[in-house]
Amino acid sequence: MTSVLLVVSSADAWTLKDGTKHPTGFWASEFIHPHIVFSQAGYDITIATPGGIAPTVDEFSLALEMNNNDQSAIDEQRAYLAALGTKLTQPVRLEDVKADDYDAVYVSGGHGPMEDLAVNEKIGEIFTTLLLNQNKVVAAVCHGVGALLPAKNVDGTWPFVGRRITGFTNEEETALGFGDKAPWLLESRLRAAGADFFGGAAFGPHVIVDGNLVTGQNPASAQPSAEAVVKALSSVAAK
């Protein structure tokens, strides 16, 4: 059975430029939509967080204004998360994961990854290991793309230099009111690291597939980026 490691931030706050803590966590739809896609594909899904800490959903992701003022959509998301029970509330410790046990790794978003996964050596190791195997897929969406940053080759270089990547853009961060508050901006940091960064229309679906690397820009890109992972793994299976 195809196995996917679904990585979620365990941070419940994001430290801003002025040192204040902004309540955050994982973005509901950026976890739920990929989980649904992978479940429907029949994959064995392992949910992991740094420290095995129960992840916190960002309540802003369940606000009416973030869900087209559709309370039923919010209720459905809360019900989906609750139905996962201990699979979500007692995740696997990321530190205990063996990269070779998985066919793909997917990092969901929310501002949480900016606090922990963007500086997490273990997720960097997992990305580096799987990226080297063209039969495996590495993927992330929105701020989860920040988890690519700690990846390192044996010689210390970044394995994603020159790769086509997308993620939450500076334009989108500014629109949310964090452009001048964030300690660093994801797009800027990825470009500085050597990524060939491409942003699509603000808050619209945008996915980039570069070899066995899949990245999605924002919440609207969660489902299509997960579908791109399934397509990539299906292509490998068909060989």
C-alpha cells in the first residue's frame, strides 16, 4: 500500500518581528483537503508533528470570512477533524519517522510552520532523503513550503536550488496584514535560498510540479496539490 507522511505544525503561536506571539496553528483546509484526497486514493496516512504534540487548528482558518460566510463549511471541517480522533490528537513524533518508510511526504500549511517546521532539521532530512529517489514525492502547501528550508545536502548546500517552487507570496502575506509584522517572508526567504519561485494570482489555486517536487501556493491550492501528488505516485506505479 502507498504510504504518505502528512506533516503538521505543532506550534500554536507565531513569534512576530516585535516579539509578540500571534495565535496560530495549522490551516484547517490545508490539512483536511489533502487528507481527503489521500484517503480516497487508498493511501496509508501517517500524521506526524514535531514532538508528537497534538496540533492546534488556526481558528482564523475556520472564521466565516475565510469560508465564504458559509457556516456549514466550517461545521463540516470541525466535524472532519473531530472524527479523526487520536490519529490527529496523538500524532506520531516527527523525530521518530524513518523517511524510507514512505512513498511521499506532504507538509500542510498555516502560519505554524513558520515557527517550527521552517527550522526543523528532521523534516529537512526527510525532504532531502526522499527527493533523491525519483520514485518518491515531496510536497508542501502554503507556509508549509517553509519546511523545505532546513533541507541540506551532504555538502551543506540546499537541495532545492534552481527548482521551480511556489508558496504563500509576499503579496498574500501583506494582504493578510503580516507583510510588515512577519520576522521574515516566505517568498523572500525561498528566493534568497536559491528557489526559482513562481507565484500565481493572490489567493487563487496555483500548483507547481517540478520533477518529484510538488508545491501549492495557498489554501485554494491544497486539494489540487494533493491531487498532483496522487498523479505523480500513480505515474511511478505505472512504470
